[in-house]
Amino acid sequence: MTKDFQQKSPTIEPQRPPGRLRLRVGLIIGLLVLAVCLGLAVWQWQRADQARAWLAAEQLKAGSAPLPFEQVLQLRDRQFQPVRVSGRFDNAHSVLLNSRTYQNRVGYYLLSPLHTDSGHWVLVNRGWLPAGEYRNQLPPIPAASGPVTLTGTLYLPEHNIFLPSGDDIVGEQWPLQVAEVNFAAIGRQLGVELAPFEIRLGPDQHPGSNGTPLPKPWKTVEATISPARHIAYAVQWLAIGIAGLVIFTLAGRRRRQGSP
């Protein structure tokens, strides 16, 4: 009597790494996450120190005596530099910087070209004007006639990287509407060479206001940069790194306890 034997191929089960190895891998990954987060936290802390140093220097400059306009033209660091200038406004060619808000209302910043006594041209930001009820309804422009002597602060606006090139000027009618202050483009419309900055008037300067001062809601030096924001980012990165390390460690221990 013969017996038939059916040969079966042996079943090969996937090899699982031992629980101790998985724990080590998880710990290594957690340490790598912690190292990256610590690096980012240190970087943000360094940025906070840089912001404090920059803010202290800008506050010192902003609190200094106003310099004559001809002198600030020779400066390399002009941002927030107090200035004193004399000249006459060109009331026929004002510029309206749109999409500026004040007390939850949309409006414009009024920038008027000033022909200085030294023969230069510069845009003077005189303050905020409310927008009309309709989009094509522009606010009346208060004229400032006669010679004026003004004090203010130099301001170099940041370029909006999301604004396509050529879209910074809306139309060619005066007052000119702009989405951002492009001194070269506005100067070409005026037919003059503008100074590469604007002068933001001080709170006590109201040329052509006729008893109704224009609001001046632009940011102060302190509001332009905040060291506390970078410190908050540093704390967040540190917390993320610690949380990642704890999660990987606990997960590795559970796997080891559940392994045969």
C-alpha cells in the first residue's frame, strides 16, 4: 500500500524587527525632529535679538531733530528719518493710494507733489481721505496753496510682490489712483524726477485742511516690527520638537510591550 504525500511549500512569514529596534528607530526619529525644531527655535530667538537692536536704532533716529531736505538726500539709511522741507504743492496732480483703511472704513492716502525750494520734487503723504459711496466717486482733494514749511518722517514703502508689474497705476486721470507708490512710474506721469521716498507728515501738520485735519493712521516705528512675535515662534518650535519626541517615544514603548 502506497501513500501519497502531498508536499507543501513552506510559508515564509515576514520578519518583523524586534521591539527594541523599533523603539530605537522611533527615538532616533524623535531626536531628529527635536534637533530641527531646536534649530528653528534658536533662529527665531536670534531674529528677536536682531529686531530689538534694529528697533532701538530706529527709535533713536525717529526721536532725533528733523534734518533739512537737502541733507536727507545724502543719507543711505533714510527710513523713519525726521525731515524739514519748504516748497509749494502742485495741487493739480495729487496721487491717491487706494485700499487704505481707517476706523473700519475704506479710503485713500493723499500724496501731493511738493516742489521744494531747492528745486527737487517729493511726494508728501498728507493723510487719509474716505472713499465715496461708489467706486468711481473720488473724494474732494483739499488744496494747499502758497509756500509751506513742513516737518515729517521719511518713509520707503515695501514693494508688493503679489502686484503684477504695470498694475500699480490705475488710469491716467488726475488725481492719479495707484495700488502702491512707485516713485519712478508716478514721476513719469508727472514729467519730473521724484525723490525715492515719501514724507509722512507729523500729527501736527495739516496743510490745506481748512480746519479739518486729515487722519494719519500709518504705523509707528514700534508697530513695524515686533521682537515678541519671533519669541512666540521660538517657543512654538520648541514645543513642537518636545511633543514630537514624546510621541515617538511613547509609540515605540507601546509597540515593544505589544510585541511577542
